[in-house]
Amino acid sequence: MCGIIGCAGRGDDTLDVLLSGLEGLEYRGYDSAGVALANGDLSVCKREGEIQRLQQAVGSDLDGPVGIGHTRWSTHGPPSDQNAHPHTDCAGDVAVVHNGIVENYADLRAELTDRGHEFESETDTEVVPHLIEEELADGKDFEDAFRAAVGRLEGSYALAAVTRGSEAILATRRDSPLVVGVGDDAAYLASDVPAFLDYTDRVVYLEDGEFARLESGSWTVTDAEGRLLEKSVSRVEWDAEETAKSGYDHYMLKEIHEQPRALRKCLRGRVDELTGTVDVESLAGLNPSSVQFVACGTSYHAALFGAQALREAGVHAQAFLASEYATSPAPVTDDTLVVGITQSGETADTLAALREAHRRGVETLAMTNVVGSTAARECDRELMIRAGPEIGVAATKTFSSQVVAANLLSAAIAERSDGREVVEALRDLPGQVQELLDSSRAKQVAREFVDSEGYFFLGRGYHHPVALEGALKLKEITYKHAEGFPAGELKHGPLALVTEETPVFAVVTGAGEKATKTVGNVKEVEARDAPVVAVTDGASDVKRYADAVLEVPETHPRVAPVLANVQLQLVAYHVADELGRSIDKPRNLAKSVTVE
Ligand code: F6R
């Protein structure tokens, strides 16, 4: 949510670096964007709307050796030129970009207004440059003024500031990510690594309460009192190619097609096919008596899967929506493990739930895609899903990798009699996903049902999370109404909504009791004349009641959800494409939600 970029030491192309960095961050917010460049002077340009509008608006007067930029996802004040960042002080000498929420901004604004400051926006952020302005007027230098202003803030923030007459960028963070990029001659700053990956893969992760100073190719990190800190420089494994569209129309489609590779990476070196065992170093010695998963959105659906897999193996396990867990935590014992599933590792709700668990003294594990993310750093253990960068706002490949990682976690915690079969199924999974991608009829199905007003998704057991995820994907990128249900629940109410205008996607694999029961539920909707799309491996007789079929290869029940879900990702994608939606940047959404 909101993206920050900064660059010091590039010379003439600072503006280009900022603008291309903002493009790389657009998935974090796209309501408005802006840049500020400083040298002897300070110039600011900002526009409501997508980055292209800013690119058209920037003039030749915008230059300087240091600059900051921002792409916004609105929290305080609607999208507008005025509310776009950077925000400046009364004199236009200080420019600030900010992610997060300044919780005490109303008090600060009232105080500053009383002292004669004039505000141009409705944002919480604008108090920051005015606070810095006062500290500068008191005789402090830029760095001391920045530190003093930050000391007045309550809430969460990643902040960066530049000022007229200085060639430094100052930055700090609390509960919002910020990373320094170390180039040969230049230093970079961003809320997310892809923003500067074209220029460097060497990074320094800032911790809460730390301050960074970037100047013409040099950087330092200090603590709140200004003491110099020794920070290690790490190398990120992602490369710039992975964050490009590579010929696909949308990142989402590219990422759907990257799944075979992502899954191979997730499994590499972690499973022994001969013994059927799982060996993940970071999970060694885990032996919890109960497991609580906390997650949001798509990651919550993976958590539902993980909890079910563990319960089936005899371990007490539950999945909680992180936003609820933080306010109403479930009881824990000394050997409870709390697992946060979070692609970004930065979702505020999930971090709050993990911190609550930490506060209560239980062991925490971050299952995440982002090395060095807040969740990875704050938890006792980490399980990287290794899906590679995901730019499309709608999560696709990361869900598949989370389900696979949840299988690894379950195997590491509880030995099961079918361990070898699961490992074999996981080994075959990347190839099966490829097979499915090559042959899917999802595009035809999407065309057939594109005009429907509502869509339902049914699944039982491990396919319940798939039904929820299928519906979430469809609604977030098509803006159509969609609901997912446990198959058996439909008759307890939602069936009233089923008509001949509402396609029902039924996920049924295998031929056991669960499948038979779900086929029974399919008959109930078919009897109400609803069109049925069966997502199936053909083992049951569900096809007899279906108007269309999306085939998935046969596999183990704990792996089948990944395959079924890929078909539903493609359906959502193609419906959205038919409707001409903004697939990679759906309205009102942002990739990483860093406010509670
Ligand atoms: C949906 C989607 C969101 C995220 C949710 C959690 O496609 O992407 O629902 O899954 O915001 O994000 P992470 O996994 O980064 O914690």
C-alpha cells in the first residue's frame, strides 16, 4: 500500500530512475503519484491517477542529484493532485513522502494551524513537512529536524524527505517496510526491492526506529539517538527479468504461467523422493501440540488448507483471519505454534496477529515470499515459499506455493502414513500444472459466462479453500459478485440465490465419499436450472450434471487443490479480460496492505 522510491547520486537521470521505480511499485497503489527533486532548489510534480499522467506532466525544470517519489493508495483524503505525495511545508523547502498512517495527525494539524501553518491537502502526511519546517526554523540542521519531527509522530510510517539546499535523502520506518539499495555510485531507497532492481541487487533492510541517510552514492544508518549502526548488505535473488511482463498482456497471466517454475523452486532440496520424507532446515525440531494459522485474503485460504492438512494428521490446528485474531486471540499453550501466512510479509493485520502471539510467548513462524520482510524478521522461524516476485495485485502463483509449503509444514510436524504418496504427488505437480496450462478450456468457459451477474463456487474439504479463492479472484478483478461456499452449506441458505443466471463452479476430484456428497450438492443446483461448471479429474460422475467441464489431472487429494485453483485463476483472468478490466491493478486494491 503506497510505494516509496528514492535515489541519490545518479546525476542526470535521477528523474528517470524515480519514474521507472514508481512503475515498478505501482502495484502498491495507483491513485496518484509524484516526485520531488532537490539540489540548490526543490521541485515537485504530482498528479492524480496512474503514473502515465505524472510522466506526461513532468517538465524539464525537474532535475537534481537526489529525489524521492511516491505512488499512493488513499487512506486520508480521496485521490487528487493535492492529496498526492510528496507534501511540502509552507515555504516549499521540504518535501516528504509517506506510507502508513499518522494516527495523531489531527492534533498535530490543529497545533500547527494555530501557529500559522497552512495546509493544502486532506492527508495525515502533510503535518510532517510542517513539523520539519518548524524544527529547521529553530536552528536545527536537516537531520536533527527530521529526527525531531519523526519523534512527534504516532502510528505507522515509512518516510523519506528531501530539502532545498541539501543533497541528502533522510528516511525512517515504523511498521512499514523500507529498504536501501546499494549501487556502485548511487544509493536507492524503496518500500519494495523491485523498484530499484534494474540498478542493484544489494540491499540493506531498515528496522523499525532506524534512520537512513542517502547521499551521492553513500549511505549510513543510525538509531533514534543518531548513533551509527553496522548494517549488513544482503543480495536479493530476484532479477529484473522476473519483474518484467515478458510478452504477456498482464502480470497476472505471466504469474499464472510461472507456476510450474515457482512450485519447483518451492520444493527444491526440501523433499526426499526415495524416503518420501520432507526436510526443511528452518522447520527442524518443530513439535507443536497445536498450530494456529493467521492470514488475510488469499493467504487465509492457504491457511484454511494448512489447518485442515494438520488436523487430518492428528494435530490441533485452526485458521484465523488475522484482523480478527489480533483483537480476539484464541487461547494458546506453551507449545502452540502460530504461523503467519503472508506473501508480502508486510500485511499489517497479519503482523499484528503475529506480534500478539509473540507477546503471549508462543513460537511464531512466517510463511512468506519476501526474504527480509518484516514477518520474516520478526518471527522465530521462517518458511520461504520461493515463488519469486508477484506484481499483479491478485495473488496467483503465491497461493499455489503457499499450499505446497503448507504441505511441507504439515509433513514436517506430523508424520503420516501417506507421506510418500504426497511427496510423489508434489514432485509431479509442476508438470501437471504445465499440462493444465497448455490445455485449459477456461477461456471458452469465461466467454460463455461473461455476462452473468453472479457466480458461485462450491468445494468440500480441501476444495473449500479453493471455492473461496476462486470467488475472491473473480470478484477482485472482474468486479462481479461471486461467493464461495463449502458444498454442503449451500442448502442452508445460499441456495435461495441460485438461478439459471448464476453459474456454479463445482470443484470435485477423486471418487470417495467427499466427492459423492459434493456431486449430491451439484444435483441440487442443477435441479434449480443453474449452469454447472465442473472442475474435475473425472473420477466421479459430476460431469453428467455439468454444462461445461474444466479438467484437472488426477493426483493426491492434498495436491489437487492447486490444480483446481489454476483453472479458476484462468477463468477469473479471462472473464476480466473479456470485460476489459484493469487486471493487474483492480480498483480500490493494493498489493500490500500495511494499515490495519
Ligand atoms: C488477493 C490478495 C489479497 C492478499 C492479502 C494478504 O488476491 O492478494 O487478498 O492475499 O491482502 O496479503 P499477504 O499475503 O501479502 O499478507
